[in-house]
Amino acid sequence: MLPPRAYIFIGLNGVRILSIVALLLVFASNISTLVKDIKAVNEFMEAGKAAATGAATNATLEELMDFDYITGSTVPNQPAGAFWAVLNRLFIIGQTLVLILSEIGWPSKFFSTYFPVLGKEFGLGALGLIQMLIGAAILSHRVDTFTLVAAFFLFSIGCLNVLLGLIFREGAKSKSS
């Protein structure tokens, strides 16, 4: 039988692996959603051009303009909606990359200096809160099933990290390495 310290080590590293998997899934799903959004915006723009040249009926154009979101996307049908939707996806992709690197602990001096809440001196609470915020930001939009599952998984792992952060405090990262 293993000592209790070994079970804690195995459990925390298991959560770390699940966290990295969830972040990778969110990274991939956001790239997929970004591509779909850009294609949908391009189709929307083409439909607008066709309406301007008279190739489409006014009823078709009115139906397209009446929706809150561009059909088949997460882009709001408003001025600069495509810009903000793409910027949102790029921010989420960047945040997931930073969180993956903090979980791996690769540039540990970088995180200790510039992002101390993600460094080794802090617990898992901040990491979990950031994961929950990313998951909630994705879940607040109508997305495809892959993105929905990835975001819900990340939100769940974020809740688990917050709980482990409350239990183990700042010693969680030192116990898992």
C-alpha cells in the first residue's frame, strides 16, 4: 500500500493531465469555431453583395438582416460584430496557450515574475477561476457540440481546481511536482 502522500501526488497529477486535455480541446474547438465564423461572415457578405446587385430578392435580404446572429455562426449581426467575435476567439486561444504553459511549468521563471498567480508559489484556485471564466465565456454563445463539450469539460475542471486550491492552498503545485 502506498503512503497517503503518493495518492495525493497521483491525484493532483491526474487533475493536471485532465486540465491540459481540457485546455487543448478548448484550443482546438475555438480554432474550429473561428474558421466556421469566418466562413459564415463571408457568405453573409456575399449575400449582401448579391442583394446590392439585384441578384437576391428584398425578402431574402430582410430575412438575413432580421437575425440577431449571422446565420451559422457565433457572430452578432451588428456593426463590428465580426471583429469582436474574432477578437474574442483569439483572446481565448491565447489564454489557453498561457494556461497550458503554466500547467506544464515550462517557463517557470517567466510565470513567477510576470504572472505570479500562475507560478509555483500560488495554488490552483486562480488557475481554476480562469478556466471557469473561459468555459463560461464559450458557453454563453450558441456553439457546435464539440465546442460545447470542450467548454463544459474545462468549466468542470476549473471547478475541481478551485476546490483543490481551497483544500491544498499554495502547496498544491509543490505536492504535484
